[in-house]
Amino acid sequence: MTGTDEQRTIVSMSYQPPFGAPGQPPRSTPIPGQNHPGSNDSFNQVPPTPGAFLGGQPGSTTIPDQPTYPGQPSFPGQQSFPGQPAQAFGATGYPTIAYPKRKRSWGGMLLMIIILGGFLGGIGVAVWAVMKGVDAANQGQELADPDLSDKDRDSLGIDGPEEFLFEGGAAAAVATALDQAIPGEPTKFTQVLIYTDYAIVTAEDPTTPGRLDQYIWRTGVVGAPTAQPDDPEAADKTFTAVEVNWDAITALALDAPRLSGVEGGEVSYFIVGRDSFIEPGPIVVRIYVNGPRGSAVIEATAAGEFVKTF
């Protein structure tokens, strides 16, 4: 020291809080780990610390708020309200709510059965329609084909080479089938027409003399009767199936194209009936032959004997 009193001036470093005096803005860098009240200045708010942002201060064990439900505890250990079941917590820490399983009503089950039944019924109808369509297509194809089908042959019980009803034993077989299917013991025919794969006959009603009905044999079946005009003289025009030698007639039909002299001629059909010029007239068989250059008729007896060509 000098002779003069040396005056020391001690400047005290006072602690400056992070916030200024009232009315002053806060420090721009807050001290971590401390909570600071917000400023009244809405443009200079203190940024939240990570702990405050996550819901607690460093070192705190506070976790984010978990959802609570009426009547349920908000966290494990909390008591539930009276009459309410305790809430179970899952591995995530959030509550697992057990909802009671609703019972299916009878009305719902009935509705489901109705819907399912309608669906299955629709499938059944569709299958039925497809089957009917297939049957119709097969029927149409069989009707368009002049040859005897397997169904025709099975129904007649023939297994030979016959392709048409006027060949081999087919005529006799179809005459027998008609006699068995049409009323009468035996059936009294007034006319029999034999085509390639079907036959048309007219017969007298055994319960009403003079009343006639027409029947068609086709695809192995004899159809329902169709009414024909009454004929009081029908008794003089009728004959039975056993009065005709069907096998002899089919043998004659095989030779008919040659006997007719028609170039390229083929048998189309034959008719069996009584001669209308004599009462009662004899049974007459007429075999019709057609070709690209003409046609002819072969006449024969019921025994299959050739008479003439015209």
C-alpha cells in the first residue's frame, strides 16, 4: 500500500435469475430441470423441457394419461366403483375391456335360414332348368333324327340292324306296343301309318262304338289320344294287329324301291287299312316310295304279297 489509503472497490457478482425483473422478457435459454412459469408475453413463451413435454420432470415416473371408462379403475390398483367389475390391464398398460357376448336372436337365425334356403332353392331351380334344357335339346335332336334311337330300340326290345320302323322286326314290335297301350282287347284299328321312327294310328273307342281317337308312338312312348270325327260305320273298317303279317310287309318294303322303278327311290312310310270300296273290304297295305326323279306306290295284301305298282 501507498501512503495514501488505497480504497478498494469490491464489485459483488450477484446471482441473476433466469427471469428478469417483472415486466422483462425471460431468458432465452432456461435452465434444464426447472419449471418456470410462463410469461404474460404470448410471443415469448418459454419452450417446454423434454420432461415437461412428456408429462413430467426428469426422474419422474409419471406416464401419459391412460383412458378411463365409466365404472372402471383408471390404473392398476385403483378401486372400481361399487357393483362394477375390476378392470384388467394388458401388456401395454392400457385397460382391456371385456364386453359381454351378445346372444344371437331367433329372429336373426330365422332370417339367415330364409336367406340360405332361398339361395339353395335358387341353385336347385337353376340346376332343374339346366336339366330340362338338356332334355329338351336331346328331345329335339331325337325328333330331328329319322333313325331309330337307342331309346326307341330299347322300348321296342329290338337289337338287330333296323334303322327304321319299316325294317326287319321293328314294325311288328311297334304294332304290339300300340296294341298294349291303346284301350281294347284287342285294340281295333281303322288305320296304321308306319314312318321312319314314329307311328300314327286311329282306333275305335271300345266303350263307344263309332267313336275314333288318334294315337302317336314316338320316342318310345304312346301319347294321349286326340279326338277324331265319329264314324258310324267304323265297325266295318276295323282290324286287329294280329291280322297283319308285319314281318312280310317289311320284307316287301325292302324290295319296294326296285319294284317301283323310281331312280334313287327310298321308302318314306306305309299305310295299313281296309279297302273302302268294299264293305267290309280286305286289308290293304300301301308302301310309298319317293326319289329325286319321281315317286310310286307299292300295293300288297295283309300277308305281305305284292299286288301292283302305281
